[in-house]
Amino acid sequence: MKDATLKSTKELAEIFKVDRSTVNRLIRQNNLKPKSEVGCKLYDLKEALQAFTKNKEGKEVKRENNERIQLISKQEVANILGISTKTIERMIKDDKEFPRPCLIAQNTLRWILSEIENYILNRRVEIASEAA
């Protein structure tokens, strides 16, 4: 029986919403070693998350609990917020409270969905308290 924390490159690609070649490149860059090679190489999910979820400054993204991190693209963030991708880029530069993306690969940025949701909730509270 396969350990639930061990994932193949195909499974990691599905989790991080990137292709397998990107996962393989990240594995090489971060020197991740397979934990099992029975049938195919399997990598520890926690180690992969630590290696793959770094923001643009290279700092590790911390999780508040043990929930699975769901990563979303800039277009998905724009769709959730109902704004354009250009506005997302402006918000990254101008809004210090806006969640920073994770650098998944050289040209691949993803946001943590829960951080975007928290940003929305915090903005709602700010606006409500300003109106009062």
C-alpha cells in the first residue's frame, strides 16, 4: 500500500497545476531525493511543498493549519476578484496587504487560494469600519 504523503511527479504536477517537466526541473533545482523507487520515484509531499511554495523573495510560505494548499493562477485570482490581470500586477506593486505570489517555476507564479480569500474578508472589514 502506498504512503499517502508520497507522490509521483504526475501527482505533484496535478497538485501544483504545472506540467511534469516543471516538477522535474524543481526537483533537480531543490535537490529533492525520492523516498521510494518501487515502480516509480515517489517524493515526500511535505518536502515538495516546502521546496515549491516559496514566494518571489525566496521565503517559505507558512501554513496556519494542516489543510492542503490550493494554488491558483493570476487569471484565476483576477476572476475571483472580478478585475483584470493588469490590475493584479498593480496591486502587487502598490497594495502591501495584497497576497504575494509563490514562485513555482522560473516564469510560473501561483497564489494560495486561502490567502486571497482572507484578503477579501479583511478588505470587507476595512471598508465596513471606514463607513462607520
